[in-house]
Amino acid sequence: MNKFYVKTNLLKNNYRGEPVLVIGGIIYSISLLFYWLFLFFISPITGLDRLIFLVVIIASVSLLDDMIGSKEQQGFKGHFNSLLSGSLTTGGLKAIVALAAVLLVLLEDDFFNLLINTGIILLSTNFFNLLDLRPGRSIKYFILVSSLILFIYPKLYIYYLPVYFISIFYLPYEMKASVMLGDTGANVLGAVLAYGLLQTSFSLRLIFVIILLLLNLLSEKYSFTEYIAANHFLKWFDDLGRLNKEP
């Protein structure tokens, strides 16, 4: 079995240099899709088909990036520079395919909402990928932010509760550094959070897209991991539940 993971590049070294299975994203994606497909066929919910389509596309292209992608180019800037130099990275391909999928999902939006909603999905997807450098970090921030959204818009539970349920079983293994999300899991979490946000008020979406834009821009110059380590509360939250905590 280990030979299969090595051959498919799903066994990678984590931040400590230890070999870890990159299967978290596959677990989340398949579980979420089964749940939403079941709901869709027994009681069709408006917009659920678009979420299913979005997750399938983002999970597929992200899995390709996990399996054959290079980490030499990171972030929007790195992939954009590669495109300008005539080199298409798997990360660049992922961004192009994700953009096309998002535009298809949002075809009915007017121009301004299309701009805001496209920004939310793409920036959220990338942000969670940037966060995913330590065990459990992306999942904990997903739970934190989505819980705040649910407090204001409880009807969005249809999108977020399945992630909570999966996390109950999956998160302990990631906190022990036995498995990790990879790009697939982090990107899917970001997309799911964003899709729920699309059902909220214009003002809340505008606030989120501005925050996400600033965070993505800051990531090009500053390290989130270093900032978290320097902040007592963020460090406590980051270490919460994790074994082998860093000093």
C-alpha cells in the first residue's frame, strides 16, 4: 500500500520532514459529495447542484496538483509569473480551471455580484491553502469562521455541518500528524466556506472579500505561520489539540 502512495505522490514529508499520507482532501471531498448527492436526490435544494459541481472540479484539479505539482511556485504571484514566462504550472492550471468553474456557477449573477462572489470563492480557496501549513490549522479556522456565519445565518447549516461531522472522525488523525489535507482538502474547505457566504447579505460578502483580498496580498510578503507564532492567542488556538507542539 505504501508503494501505491509513493507512486501517486500521496506520501509526502510534512513541515517536520516526516512522511505523511496526503489523503485528507480525498476523505473530505468524497464524504461531502456523497452527503450532498443523497440530499439532492431525496429533496432537491436550490443551488446544491452548483456546489456539487464546484467541489468536484476544485477537488479534481487540486488532487492533480497534489500528485504531480511542484511547490517551487506558490501563491497567485508565483503562478502568474510562471504564466507570463510561458510556463503553465499545475497551480496555474488549477487557478484557470477553478476560475472557469466559478464563472459557470455564477452565470446568473449581475456584473457586480459576479465580481464579488468570484473574488470570495477564489480568494477563500487560496487562503485556506496558504493556511494549511500545520496540522489541523485549516480545519480549525474553517470551524471558527463558519460558526460565526452560522450564528447570523443558521440556515446555512446544510453546507457547514457535514464538514463538522467529518472533522469529528478525521481531525484527531491530522492532529497526530498521521495524515494531512493537502491542496485538495484545503481548497475544498475554502470553496465550501465561500459558497455558504454567497447566500448572505451583500454587505457581509463585501466585508469578507476585502478581508480575504488583504490576507492574500499580505501572504505574498509575510508568513502566516510566523505571525501566528508571535501572537499568544493565535498560537494557543493553533496548538489546540495538537501533539508535538512547537516551542
